[in-house]
Amino acid sequence: MSEGRQLSFLEKAVRLIPGYKGYKNKEERRDNDALFRSMLASRIEKLNDVANGALAGLKGPAALKTAGGFDRLTKKLEKAADMVRFAARGYRGWFDMHKVREEELDSLYQFDVALVEDVERLEEDFGAVADAVSAGGDVQAALDNAIASLDAFSARMDSRSQLMVDLEKNTPVN
């Protein structure tokens, strides 16, 4: 208040309520986690447009030959987006018995950064499918590669779920 202004509620809370700053940081992390997963799911969903555009570019027997592959691709893509969007949060509420500690949350964030790299790889693989269609290349091989990348991404998301289960098995934090 040396500046001649009154403190806001949040500024007062940070100064007066023991532990409030840590609580606020956890709330911000919770919000950031939700924002991150929403952004990642949106990037994955945009790949559906790439796949549909590539499929639309196929004509005649090539379209019939690869239609099943595109169907599998889009179904796996939808599943991957849902896995990200509905993944367990890297946070437990203030009053929950089992808490996720800061260092565990940091390791979870490192894991999530690796997910971004996986999505970038997916974007490249889906671009390769579109390129194969437009160049008249081996579309089936590009599809198989994109499906394999989606399977690897889904496996990583499964391991994230297992990581969250392991974090939930912590002993209660005082």
C-alpha cells in the first residue's frame, strides 16, 4: 500500500491466508492442464479434416481400395482426441486425501510436452497421406504409417492414465 492504493482481495489473500498462494498456483495449474488438453485435442481433431480432404482427392479404384484404411484412421483419430480431452487431470483438489505433489506434477507436465511432439509427428504423417494422394503415391503405406503413429500415441495416452493411477496411490499428504 506504499503506492497509495488499496490491495485487491487476491493480494490481501496472498498476504494474509497461510497457504493461499500455493492453492492459487494449484488452481492455475489445473486451469492450464485443462487448456493444454483442449488445445491438444483440437489439433488432433483438425487431422480429421486432413484425412477427409485426402480421401476426397481419391478417385476410382484407389478410393475403394483405401476407403477401409481411411475409416480405421478416422475412428482411431476420434478415439485419440477423446483420450486427450477426457484424460485424468494432473491435479487433486485442495481437500482430497490423495494429493499430487509438485514434483510429480512437473513430471506429468514433462510427459505432456512429449505428447505435443507426438502430435507434431501425427501432423507430419497425415500430411504424408495427403501428399501420397495428390502425387499418386503409395497411399496405403502412408495410411499404415499414420495408423501406426496413432496407435503409438494412444499407447502413450494409456501410459499417462497409468501414471495418474500411480499418483493416486500416494499416501495422504498432510
